[in-house]
Amino acid sequence: EDQVTQSPEALRLQEGESSSLNCSYTVSGLRGLFWYRQDPGKGPEFLFTLYSAGEEKEKERLKATLTKKESFLHITAPKPEDSATYLCAVRGGFSSGSARQLTFGSGTQLTVLP
Amino acid sequence: ETGVTQSPTHLIKTRGQQVTLRCSSQSGHNTVSWYQQALGQGPQFIFQYYREEENGRGNFPPRFSGLQFPNYSSELNVNALELDDSALYLCASSLTGDLGEQYFGPGTRLTVT
């Protein structure tokens, strides 16, 4: 069974204070690791897809990296508008029966103070 | 390009009733997946529809059922509602069922009293 654990559960940063969010995963035959941003009461917004260890993706102040066991979402010089819950999800392989679903972690709630 | 839309936005039902939630997929996407998100948790996979047939299901009982229509829109039906069914129900569309990212709609907030 695929498992995703995110840490910390909540993170408060001052504006401009860089940090990283962690996503540890267990999956049979990784077919993608996904990062989403979710604002309160709204649906998740797609950010990145990573497929293989060593891969990195960047978008504005966000950078996602992937190893064989975990992924990091690095936030550089965050702004208050970056405040949201960040969700990590994995897609497993056909042998594990999870190729058609995303398995999510519980998310990291990020608050950036001005 | 039109994104994923869901209706209604909010819904209040009584225990034991039935509910139907609706989803229109993003233009060009032929696969729809449904998720349940309890407060403070990540979304949980309910099932996926491709070409009007269910082709993947999570650990949800048979009282959760769905439909997909020729225009790729979809419905989620829940019978015999229980208090624990109170959650945000999310629809996601994608180009394929087993590869690539899924794009989520805004969700339907269901409250069961």
C-alpha cells in the first residue's frame, strides 16, 4: 500500500525566511510524485510533477526535488501570498494496483507573516 | 481553456438521504477521478471513470457510485448518507487515467446532519 508522510504539519515563517517542506513516501513502482497547493475551502492547484530521483523543478519561489525516498519543496524568500497548505501525492505502479489514483499526504500548512 | 467545474458549491443533507454531485472536466480531458477530503486531511481516492466506465476504485463502500457521460462530465452519487460522509468532495480531470497530473475542481462541501 502506498504511503505518504509530510512534515512538518504546520510551519510559520517570516516574510523572506527560506525553508523546506518534506514529503516521505513508500510506493511500489513510482509513476510520479506531485506537489499541489491548496487554499482554504478550494481545490488543490497543481504545482509540479517529478518522475525520477535527481529531478528538480522550479516555479517562481518554489523548487521541488526528488530522491528515492523523499521529496522536498524549497521555498525561497516567501511572501504572505505563499500561505497555503502544500500537498504531496504519489502515483504507484500497476503491480500495486495504484496506477490510476493519487495517494496524498495530510499536507503542510504554511503561514508566511509580513 | 475551461477548467474543472463542480456543482453545487455547498450542500446540507440529513443522515439516510441520497446525494448527487456533478463535475465537468477540463476541455480535452477524458478521465475523471473523485476524491473525498475530510477536514485537515489529504484527499482520498474514491474512484476513476474513463470512457464512461469505472476503471479504478479506492476503499469506499458500494453506496458510493458514479457515472461518466459521453461529454466526459461525471456524477458522484452517495446513498444512505452517514455523518462521516461530511467532507469536501473533489473532482479531478486528466488526459489519461494512469499517467500525468490531475487537475482539480473547486469541490463540493457536503454536510450531513
